[in-house]
Amino acid sequence: MWKNYLKIAYRNLKRRPGYAAINVGGLAVGMAACLLIGLWIRHELSYDDFHEKADRIYRLITRSSGWGKTTVRAPQGLRQALASTYPEIETATSVGGLSTQFVRYKEQRFYEENIYLADSSFFDVFSFELIKGRPKTALDGPDEVVLTEEVARRYFGSENPIGKTLKIGRSLATVGGVVKKPPSNSHFTFDILANLSVSESEGINWNKFTRATYFVLSKQPDPQELEQKFDRFLAGHPDAEAERYALSLQSLTSIHLYSHYDGEFRTNGDIRYLYVFGSVGLLILLMACFNFMNLATARSLKRAQEVGVRKTVGATPWQIARQFLSEALLLTLAAFLIALFIVGVALPVLSSFTGANLRVSYAEAPWMPAFALSLALVTGLVAGSYPAFYLSRFEATQVFRGTARAGSASAFLRRGLVVFQFALSTALILTTLIVFSQLHFIQQKDLGFDEERVLVISNSIGGQYEAFKDEALRLSGVAGVTRGTKPSGPQVTMGFEDGESLYRYGAGKDYFETLGLRIVEGRGFSEAARSHEGSTVLTESAVKQLDLEDPVGDSLEVRGGSYGRVIGIVEDFHSHSLRKEVVPIMVRFRESGWVMLKLRPGKVRETLDQVKAVYEEVGPDRPIRYSFLNEEIDALYRAEKRFGKVFGVFAGLALFIACLGLFGLAAYAAERRTQEIGIRKTFGASTTHIVGLLSKDFAKLVLIAFVVAAPVAWYAMSRWLQDFAYRVELSPWVFLGVGGQRS
């Protein structure tokens, strides 16, 4: 029976290729979008679940009201103290990032950025796959390292690296193991894992935050009960009480989507984006199904005679419904095959947009084929159900008398579905425009310093700095040279006697002039000054936070004594992303840190080559590492840029599906009114008049859709913008512009 249904369905669709193409195209795009979003969501939810003990691994989170921060780093020595106190902690390990190091082995010399410090218990906690070496001993020695396969090949080629010695920075390290490259769905990845004579001091140093601490708990304990025990532990340590510390446990598999604390190893995801994109994927698929319903019910009178004949020869409503369902399933199957092709083509593009390594692997997800086929089946049933049961209700007597009509309920449903489709696509487009408006606002925002054409040299020049500076300033394309903390670099907090804390910067001579920081009172660290040792410059917000009046010339008192004399006040500048308010900063004179050069506009590339030549002449025996400050600042908003790009793509797909359905309905409306159009043209109606006549009803529906979508988009983006301390104002012109284009 089903074979007969499919034959009839194929013949019907063959007679109406345009109708079939619109439905297949819409369903294919809808299913492809849903599958792509599903693959991304699956990847985001899979973070860290490959570890054998993932359900029992927890990270220690330290909160300090005294220091005013929450961090993933633990005070030095705390790991040992907790692990030895509580038997619920089965195993403990610490992990910390190491600054970029110059690594050498014979003639092979490279800068390695992704180096992490760990201890010998690392592989007792984490299940990264060791290819060579033994997990128990790979990091046993004080100077042993574990390399990834790629790094091992880079230095040793086909040689066995075990036991070979590398020079990392100034230290010698012995290779104790080779590990497979950590998967992309890990909240931290590494190229080199080192145990370079880093030992924890005896006792707990409550003022020194070192590395992230991870515990493997035994199967019985409740993490919340253990946290309560931690509270009692802290109560017994006066230094912890003084800083108002609190300790909590965070499950390993929740880190990626729920953790945004100080000291994270990488920028984590956000569970809210999963909800948003998951909803968008399902809504786009629903839009494709609604297109099918719209076109099928709109063409109902074309199929009325067929229904009448079938009922006359004894067909039941259920048999007729099954016939129309078989057509829907046949269309959906064709659309599904096209959707799989689209997914294959689009997956690398989506991977580049999201930064995730998205792929379809049967070995990793054997349930995927069944899921995809189920999606196709459900799509076909949802799309075909209403038209099938609607058409099967036609009475044979009404058909042959010519009194069969599409009911008002059917027309109302079609209009409602058109409104829904365009409301959704309009909301998505408005959302995309506002995201890019915020990104444009960020790019144009005055950060309080001049980040354009600032070249940052990341590796140390050491004692050759003065010689390098003198030679670089002789270049016509170099306007200034200084060294110190990057305005966008990591900051250290400094506590004061009254409990306040500031972010601490180091800066050398000409720091403020080179970076365009504006001194409002006093002076900076200029070449003209004889000595700046012990000098400090405060930002305006730092002066306000410390409640100082005319501090220039006074000494700052910090915990442990005086911290130097205030010689100037500088305008506030944004050291963090614009998600946060300007923080109070103290800039202390210190001739160390990153070397920064302000390049003149014009021949930047030529000047860069000249700077490289100067570095090679006077710098250390290692290649230069550099970046541009504005690129580093742009990287702070990489997540928002990805969000905007991906959202824009799916907004475009939603609009495509909506327009495809509207095109089908408009074409059918024009077909039904062919005779009317001919009469109007006979009496002199212009093409413009005819187009306006046919478009009038649809334009009203699109206008209603805009009225529905605008408040929803306004509310959603108002909530999203609350994540930014500095944000664009939501302008009615953005909404009116989109509304005008749609109508």
C-alpha cells in the first residue's frame, strides 16, 4: 500500500516541479541549519567529558572579599593542606600556565606559547592519552616535561624523545613522555607540560595565588558538604579570615559553559548562547515546515477533485491522509539528502566562525545517523500532518457541486504562519544588526590611550634595551619607545591598609607619552627626570577610590609599609574589556616588561622590517616575537564577533526560508488571479499597479510581523547589552530601517 502511495506522490510532485522545488529547498535549508547548530551544541556540551574520572573531578574556586576578586587560582600550599586534611579528596593536582618560552634542541629553536606547569599527580587526575612514557613517572622528576606528538616531531623528528634534554628558557628539561594532542573540547590545552623545579612552599601563603587546583573526590562525598568543611577550615586560619576568603568546588564538565573567573586558561563559552542558538535552529526548521503547510493548504482546491474521486470509490479519510503524508515524507527524504550535502560543505565554514573543531564522527557519536533520520521523519510528519488531515476532510458532494472552498480558518492559519516566519527572521536580523553596532561602538570607543600602530615586542631584550631604544628612535618611522605593562596586559592587585585594592602596573620612561595616556596633574616618567625610583602615578578612579585629596607629592601606604611617592595623576583608561567599568590603577616606575614602539602612520610594514633588523643587531640570540596592541584588544571581543557572524548566517537562512515561502504563496496567488489580471490589463492597468495589488496583502502581513518582532528583539538585546558596562544605545532608527526594508 505504501509503495502505491509513494508512486502516486512521485507522479503528483513530478507534475508540479516548482511547488516541489520550493518545498524541498526550504526543508533542506531548515534541516541543514538545525543539524549544524546541533553539531555545535553537541561540541559545546562535550567539554572535558573525555576524562575517565570527569564526573568526580572538581576545580577549587577562591573568592576574596578583601582582594575583591574570584579566581581559579588557589593560594600557594592550600592544595596540600586540604588534600591531607580531608579523606574525601582521593587525588589532587595543580595546573598553571607558563609565559612563552624559547625552547632549543640542537639546531631546532622555537618559541612555545602553550606551556603548562603541573606536578607528578597530573595523569592520576586527567586522562590525556600518553603514547610514550608512563603516566606515574612522566612528570616524576623535578625537571621532566611531557610533549605532544606534534612538538616531539618538531624537535626530534623520528627519534625517540624519551630521555632527551631540551633547554626551556634558561632551564634544562628531560622528556619523560609524549602525549596525544589534547582535544579541542578541553578547557585547557597544552603543547608542553612541564615540572620545572616548581615546588610549593611549606605552609599556606594566603597572599600568593599560584595555580589552579583540581581534586578527584571519592564516590561517596557530597561536594556541598565538603565546601562546608572548607568554611570551618578557613575559620581556623586568621590570615584567611582577614582577607574574607571563601572556597567552593566547581565540577570539571561545567567549567566551559559556566565559568568566567579571574585566571581562566582560555575564554570559555556561555550556556545562554546554547539556549539561543538551539531555539533558533528549531525555529528555522519550524519555518520550513510552515512553508510546506502554507503551500499545501493554499493549493487545497487544486487537489479537491482528486479527494472527491477517491472518496467516491470508497477511500476513507485516513487513507487519503496517508497519501498526502507519503508525499510529505517523499519531499522530506529528498530534502534530507540535500541537507546532508549542505552540512558537509558548510561544516568547515561554521568551524572557522565558531573556533570549534566541528566534525561528524560515527566512532564518537554512533547515534548520529539514527538521530538525523529521526529528524527527517519528524520533520516530514510535522510538515505534512496539517495539510493531510485538512485535505482529507473535503466532502465528495461539495467537490462535484463546485461548492468546496478553503475555509476562513485555513486562510487565517496561512496568514498567521507568514507573520510568524517574518517576525522570526526580522527579530534575528535586528539582533544581528545590534550585535555589530555594539562591536562598531567598541572599535570606536576612546580607551584612554592610543592603541593604533603600537608594536609590542613580547620576548625579553634584557640588558640590551637601552641600545635597542637608541637605535630604534633613529628610525624615521618610530615615534616613541618605552617598556612596561601593556594597557591590555595581565594586572596584579595591590592591597592598602584601609582594605581597598588597586591594579598595579609597571612603566618605564616615556610610557605615558608613547601610549598617548593623558597626564592631568603632576608628571609622568620622562627622560628629563633625574630619578623615578619609588615614583607612582595614579589614575583618577584610583584617587577617588582611595579618597585622596591632592595626592601629588604624598607617599602611598600599603600593607607592609610605604609604596613610594605620587608624582602624577593620569586620566582613566580601559585596561579590561568594555564589559567592565574602568578599574583603579597605580602605575609604578619599573624599567622592565614588554617593549612597546609607537610607529608613525605611513610605511608601517617597512618600519617593522627595520625594527626587526635593529633587534637582530642588538637583541639576544633568538628571533623577535611581536604583535600589535590594537589586534590584542580586538581579540578581547572574539566571542562577540563569532556570535555576530554565526547569528548573521542563520538570520540570513531564516529570511531565505521566509522569502521562499512568500514567493510560493505569491506565485500561487498570481496563478489563481490570472483571469482578473488579464481583465485589469485590458482596461489599462500598469505592471506596477498589478504588482502593488498582489503585494498589498502580503505587505500588511510583513508589517504586522515587524510590529511583533521589534519589541522582542529590543528586550532580548537590552538583556544582552547589560553584559557590557559601556554599550551602544538602542536606536529606533535601526528598527525602522529593518522594518522599511521588509515592507
